[in-house]
Amino acid sequence: MKALEVESLRKTYRSGGKLLEAVRSVSLTIADGEVLAFLGPNGAGKTTTIKMIAGLIRPDAGRVRIAGLDPHQNPQALRQLGAVLEGNRNLYWRLTPEENLEYFGVLKGLSYQEARLRGRALLEQFDLLSKRRTIVQSLSRGMQQKLALAVALVHQPKLLLLDEPTLGLDVEATQHVKALVRAIAKAGCAILLTTHQLDIAEKLSDRVAIIHKGEIIASSSTRDLIQQFSGIAYTIEVEGELDWVRIKALQAVGAELQAGRVVYLGSPVGLYQVLAALKPLPILQVKKDSADLTEIFLKLVRDGSHD
């Protein structure tokens, strides 16, 4: 059973006397312990899709299943869902971390004793125990974000909706939150990650789905998507000057000199011939041209805008 199954979701709004198709036949799945980065420009249909998943708005067509349950038909489905929204909107700022965890745990169906025990364990796991009786609004932004994650997990959901988890955090807090997200997924919780920080999405996600104009325009593993758009150029930096004999040898195997670096467009096997031609000069670096998720996202959205 998948933690999340979304099949052929559609949603249409009436705006200014016209029908606006916000979501068109969107399908997604997330397995236990998997992180899916759900990406899209503003107005692409991402928020509408998430609201349908969370049971906040009803789709015109299609279906949603969270751990096999329909959130629009069965309230128990929402017990399998946790959410961390941008700005830590799942926290009460005038309560302490301990009080937040106990309150939201009971709200999600736990007994007070269960909520207290799980809250304590999460405070220890997230390194917040020393701050358990500090008012939330007095905590640092990074601590508030960690607490937001803890509150979303207190009832042990199968699926976590994670919106902009590192927005506004400093470098150290960002690293802590990223480590926590990886640990949450490793423990078996599925994560639907939305963010405009595509470098974060690239590092944290197992798979990527990109939505544009209400439709999914790309869906694959993060690694496969990057490999698909990456080039076949190898750049080699060497120590020392290249003489004409070596330059001719490089040209003979399909390499050339550009801005003091050797550039080779070809197969990995041919790369060894290039390296042989450079002997005995010390090799400082061999780098393969690789796309990043930001470049891929911009290209796909730009191409999709021309449809």
C-alpha cells in the first residue's frame, strides 16, 4: 500500500464569468519512506492539488488515498496526515514546545499520557528538551521549525506535507532541518515536499513531480531527471603547460583546449585516451557536465509556456 495515491485529480473554478481549470488530471504516488518534491511556479495548480490531498477542497473528479483511505469520505484518513506549513502555522506561539505537543497530540486522537510520552521523545530527538518550557515565540527560527516538524509527527502519521522547510533559516539551522527530514523519511514516513528552493529539493528528494498550468509535465526519480538533462562534456584541469605535441594528441582523440582547460565530448571509454595523452602532467580535476534541478525546472517550465 502506498502512503499517498492521487489519481486523475481535476478542479475547475469560475472566475470573472469564465471557467478556470486549475488542476487537470494530476496523478501522484508516494511510497513509505520516500520524499517526493512537488514543484511548480506560482499559479501552476500546486496549492489546489495539496488542498485536495489534505481534504480541504473537494475535487471535481479523481481520487485521493492516504494509506488507503479517502480523506473526503473517511475522517480517519486525516489521522494519517501531518503538515508543516510555511511560517510554522501549525504552532501556538504563546504555548511552550511541551504544551504544543500535548495539545496537538490530543487533538489528533492520542490520550493525554500518549501525547506527553511521544512529545517528550520528539523533544529529545529534535534536541529541544532544554527548551521544552520556553514560550515558542521566544525560540529561534530554527528551533521553531524543528518544533513544527515534531508537532506534525506527534501522532505518527504515514504522510507528511512539508512546505518550505528551510525558508528563512541560517546555514546551521538549514543543515539541522535537512538532517531531520532525512531521518523522518528513513523512519518510514512518506514526505510530500513543496519548496521554491530547488537546491534543497534536489538534495532531499527521491523523486520529483513538476506541475505547470495544472498538469504534471515531468515525473521521475531525481537522479534520472538530472541524468536525462545532463550533458556529455568532460572538463579536465591539469597542472603545467600543454605543448603542441600533446595538443595534437588530444585533438586526435576528439578533445580540445578551451580557456586553459581540456574539454572532451564523448564516451567515458574515450576519456581514458584523453587522460593517456596528458601523461605525465598532474591531473587537478576531471569534471562531468551535470545539470541541476533549477536549470531543469526553468527549462521545462519555459518550454511548457510556449505550448
